[in-house]
Amino acid sequence: MLPEAVYSPVLFVTNISAAKRAKTQRHFDFIIVNSPLTDGFGTEFAIDCAEAKNTVVLQLVKAELYDEIYSKASPCGVFTLPKPMSKQSMINALHWMITAKAKLERLESKAVSIEDKMQEIRLVNKAKWLLIDKEKMPEPDAHRYIEKEAMNRCVPKRTVAEEIIKKYSH
């Protein structure tokens, strides 16, 4: 059902143990758990997989168990569908998973960007305090110095801050 031109490589396993081994060996963008598996139902495994960075998980369950599994797995980020299902329903689910994956990647990118900004702020603050301590500059002057140096040299404040830290940290 999964076209290998779009979803590659596709790996099929029949039990949780094999799935866990495969998961430790490589990252999977998508994981589909067709419950029950030979060594367990698979909900805990699906939840564990959903907690991984940038992994979208779908669990297929018998229709009579759908509500119970959905209420347990959904809050953890696991998509759940009842089976049997039509081919079109599965295709739609795969499209939703692709959309969710794209959103996860955008959020991850924003998180990295925010972390970079926070790191730059920490470096600038450290450099500013070194200027205050070593050059006896008032805080506003130290801040202005870093900004002015960055503008005059057309470099990021981070670069100026790193140079100041290197100069005064022995």
C-alpha cells in the first residue's frame, strides 16, 4: 500500500521487539503500528515513538477498540484509525501524516532559531559584563559599544561578543 517512490525505505516487522531494534538503528519519519502485533498490542510502543523528534506515528486498531486506544494515544501525539478501512482512508491518513511531519519540521526549525538567539544574548551579556569589569564601562556604554562595533564592522553582535570574551578570558 505504501508506494516506495514516496515512502522509502519501507520496513515491515511483525513484533514490537523487532520494531524497537529497527528504531535504534535508524530514524523513521513515519511509523505505522498495525495492532495487535505478535508480542503485544503496540500502543505503548506507538506512544514511545511519537515522543521522538520529528516522528509521526499512526496506530491502526480494531474498530471496537478505537475509542479506548484513541483516548490513550491521541494526547501523546499518536494518530489512530479504526480498521478495517478503505484504501482511500489510508491514503488520506498518509497525507495527514505528511502534513504533520512538515509542521513538526517547521516547529523544530523555530526552536533551533530561538535557541540560537538565546545563545547570542548570553554571549553578548557575558561580553558586556567583561567590559563593565575590565574596562570599567557603565552597562549602557558596554551594550552600545558591542552594537556599534557590530554595525561598523558589518558583523553579528555574536562575533564581537566572542572576540571580547576571548580577549578578556584567560
